[in-house]
Amino acid sequence: MTIPFRQAARVGAYVVKQHLTGRKRYPLVLMLEPLYRCNLACAGCGKIDYPDDILNMRMSYEECMEAIDECGAPAVSIAGGEPLLHRDMPRIVKGFIERNKFVILCTNALLMAKKIDDYEPNPNFTWSIHLDGDKAMHDKSVCQKGTYDVAIAAIKLAKEKGFRTQINCTLFNDADPEKVAAFFDEMMAMGLDGITVSPGYAYERAPDQQHFLDRERTRKLFRDILGRGNGGKKWQFTQSELFLDFLAGNQTYECSPWSMPLRCVFGWQKPCYLLGEGYAKTFKELMEDTDWDKYGVGNYEKCANCMVHCGFEGTAVADSVKRPWKMLPIAVRGVKTDGPMAPDIPLTNQRPAEYNFSRHVELALAKVRAGKAGPQKGGAAS
Ligand code: SF4
Ligand code: SF4
């Protein structure tokens, strides 16, 4: 896991404290979606399919600060939509840094050249640039030619200006392990501070439903990729060793959706960053009123293929605190990429999917139109 030592030490101390105090469920990273408007329309995106009234909603600076104060997570990842379309984003980032939080600002990079000077390099601040592979892979994934070149220019610019810079790479079922490995080599050669890699979650509203990975294919794909890089040791990933080990089929994990809770323009999303089955007004309500046992692989049809970091990284981190010796062979030899895999969770007793999206949208629209919600204090898109 290649995060700065001070960050690893602080997050590690936080996690150990949660365990020592017997806290069963705790947040590691606040996932923040302060708007859903985006300047791209990627085929695998499940976040932007909203009417204009909702796309025009913004969480205000005050709401963003309340979210981190309420949940107390040591880190915040800002996504969307495209966060650089939010006029108050520099102030929001500054506010989190002043609260001594680690801030990851995710962007498709289209606006970085224009906006980068609104931000200052800081050891607690990292740009995370959306890059789903080499030029052909990425431009296909985001459905717009030329986007890869813009992202590469943005990475170079951010590094020149002294920012910590990583990429977030989502893989689909057409990923070629050889090409992904070559892409990771290229990224490391550019001096990136890390790679966050994850299989795409099968969003029910994504325009392209043909290219999502199931769990079996995910495990095989990650073995094929990591096997080309010394069990993953060749590259610097931002994720924990045990999460990578899980992706490669060597761990049987249940998800911890509370570890990366999502606060968005609708409230606190139940149960996780990926699934919008309801919204809570407060973090306390999210934690206390969500029936967590109804969700997860084996419990719910919509979870069947999920291996995404926002569900399983928290489980891997908790495991590394409880059983630190499990990390030793990975540190020495890298992730195991051959031999039998760990058993997967059976799906025989999962409950069928419920489809709530239209109801949430109607409720949110009714509130907007009654003047009870957005466009909010953050202002309209620039
Ligand atoms: S850049 Fe991100 S938010 Fe925008 S359409 Fe693509 S996946 Fe969705
Ligand atoms: S498996 Fe867990 S993290 Fe994944 S969608 Fe289901 S509840 Fe969310």
C-alpha cells in the first residue's frame, strides 16, 4: 500500500483505536459527491443519469464540512459528477485540509489546466485522475477521443507543480492483462504517486451493461495482471495488500459498506457508495437505521458481482489489523497469482433486486421544485 508514511501511520492509529474501543462499524474514508453534473458521459457511469434539476444541485461548503465533522473519517474522497465544476471546490478542499483530513480530489482532468492554480500542493492533498487504461482503452471507456491525452498532460502538469498525483483506473471485461500491465508500467515511469484500481460495479443505470465483470472473471483478470508485475510488487497501488489479494481470489471477504460511506446531494446513501436504496438525513441515522445484513454478496442480488474497493478495502484493512501476519508473504513474494482460489460466497440465498431509483428521483425532484433543496449554496456549474 503506497500511501505516505504519515497518512498510513495516522489511519493505522485510527483503525487500531476503533478496534481497541470495540467499535464494530466505523468509517475510513468519507466518499463525497457534492454534485452529479459532469462534462463527460462515460458508458459505464451510474452517477449522472438524472434530470437537470438534480444535476444542478450542489452541496454547499457548510454541508461538506458538516459531513466530515459528523462521520469523523480521517480521509475524504471527492467525486461526483465532476468536482471541478463546483465553484466552491477550492474552498471545500481547503476546509478539509484545515481539519487535518487527507483529501483525494477525483477528476476526469478536462478542467485541470484551467483550475489547477486554485489549489496548493500539500502532503495531505492528492489529485486522483480518472484513467481507465492506455489511449485506446481510456478514450473508449469515457466515450470521447482525446481525453487520454488531456489526462496525461494534466498528470505532468500536476507533478511539475509539486502535487501528489495518482490515477483511478476502473477495469471492465474487455481489459487485456498484457495491455493493462504495460499501462501500469507507463504510469509508474511518469512518476505517479500511486494507482487505485478497481473492477467496475454493474450500475443498473449505466448505458453499457455488456462490459461489467462478474466475480469469477474479476479474480482471473487480476491474477493475469498482477502475475505480469511480480505479484503486483512492480507497481505502487494505493490500496492495501490484502485488498489486492482479495481481487486475485486469495481471500473470502464480506463487504464493509460503512467503511466508505457516501454523502451526496440527497443525503447519506444507504447502504453504500454503489447502491442507492435510500437516504438518511444524518450519519448517525445511516449507521443505526440501515439493515446492514440485507446487503452484501450472498444477501442481495445487486451485490452478486461486487468486488469494488469502497466495499471491500475496509474489510481488508480491518483484517490486516487483526491478522497482520497475513501481509508478510505478500510483502515478500507479492500477491499469489496461481494455485487454487479461496472459496467464494454462494449466491443461492440472495434476495432479489429491488428497483428504487425512480422513486428516489421523484422524491428529490418534488423537494427541488418545492424549493426545499438545491441548487444550493455552492452555486451553479461554471
Ligand atoms: S467522468 Fe466520472 S462522473 Fe463523469 S461520466 Fe465519467 S464516470 Fe461518470
Ligand atoms: S457488496 Fe457491499 S459494497 Fe458492494 S454493492 Fe453490495 S453493499 Fe455495496
